[in-house]
Amino acid sequence: MATASAVTLGVLASDPATRDLIAAEGAAADVAAAPVQPRQQVISRSSTRSTIKPMTKIERVTAPAATRQAVRKAETRLWTSEALNLWSEPGEDARQVGELEPGEKVLVTGRSLAGRVEIVVDGASRWVTEGYLTEEEPVVIGGDCTNGTSVASGVSPNIVKVHEAVCAAFPEITTYGTFRGDGEHSQGLAVDIMVSGERGWEVAEFVREHYADLGVNYLIYSQKIWSVERSGEGWRGMSNRGSATANHFDHVHVTTY
């Protein structure tokens, strides 16, 4: 039997195809017998980097370190030309955190983003709508009327603004005529500011200067008229109407839109 087995193996080994089969079976047996090694996880650095979300421009600008540096270096001061809301940051997600009155002088950092500029209020970074800060102190219209005067209820909002502005700037004027039965007065669109002489011209020029903010259509004083429609002609003369009042020597007439 031993001899037969040896002869058999010898014959088998002499055949190349048989030898290959035997080798393959042996290798398979070795693999099956070998212990299974745990598979190591391959970590891709590129995939790790791709999961880190880049900072937006607003996030970079409002980062604490960048904000502290901007506030510390702020030196320029500008005036507010309008009432402004204070925002926590630029962008649509900002929170309103206060207000500024017109005519306030504020410290600016020089940074701007998303239609807002950065200012410093009480040592903190705040943002306001751009376009409303100026190097020159603005003439603030309106304000508190301290002499107790008022205009009749039912007049146009622009008449209210004219009264508030003139009363704040010229508190000695205490008579304002609004409603009566003719023309724009009957519609609540006109007011007569009872003043004369050079002071009257100061009032007339004050209202003319701020006509856009006050919603003024035209002015009459001292037998002269100024209108928005013909503003390029300045003050124009008017025909004689027969009396000081009719010729507007004792009051400034203001018609609004």
C-alpha cells in the first residue's frame, strides 16, 4: 500500500495540471487555517477636510478677535443725519439692539458689509444702515416744541412736521393758522406762520432749505413765492393783492403735499 501510494503520487506529480491543482488546494487550506486579521479602517484626509464648513464673510468680520481689533483702532467720528436703528451685526439675521437720534456724533471703525457700517456705542460694536453718516454736523429739523403751541388735528402729516420743525428752531413764534374755508387751508394742506420782518425771511429760508424732508410744495412771503416745480427760478415776485396780510408781509404761508 505504501508503495502504491508513492507510485500514485509520483504519477500525479508528473502531470503539470495536477501539480497546479494540488498547489492551489494546498494554498487554500493554508489560508483557511490562518487566523483572520482585523480589517483596518482607511481614513481619508481629504474627506475629513471636506466636512469642515468654511466661515462666511459675515462670520469672519464679526469674529470676536476681528471685532475687538476694529473697536480698539476706531478713531473717526461722524454725525448721524437721520434716526438710525442699531443692529448686532450686518446681514439679515441681525438683532435690533437700540436706536440713535439724528444729530448724534458716533465713533466709526471704517468697516462696512451688507449695506451696513460698523460704529462703536458704549465700547461695543454696532451696525447701522450705510449712507446716513456725515462729516458735517447736520441741521436737525423737528424735535421738541417747547412753547406749548400745536396745529389742529386733521391736518396733513406734513403740516405737523412743518410746525414741529419751525417751533423747535424758532420757539418765540406762537401763532400758526391752519384750517379755514378756502384753498389748501380747507384741505389741511397749508399753514400760516405768523412772523414778519427779517425773522420772517429766516423762517421762510429755513423751511425752503428743508422742503424735501417737510413735504413742502410752495412758500409765500413778503409778496414773493418759491415753489418746488420752479425752484430753479428762486423767489419770484407776485402781484399786489392790496394789503399787508394779502401780500404775506405778516406771515409765511406754507403749502404741503
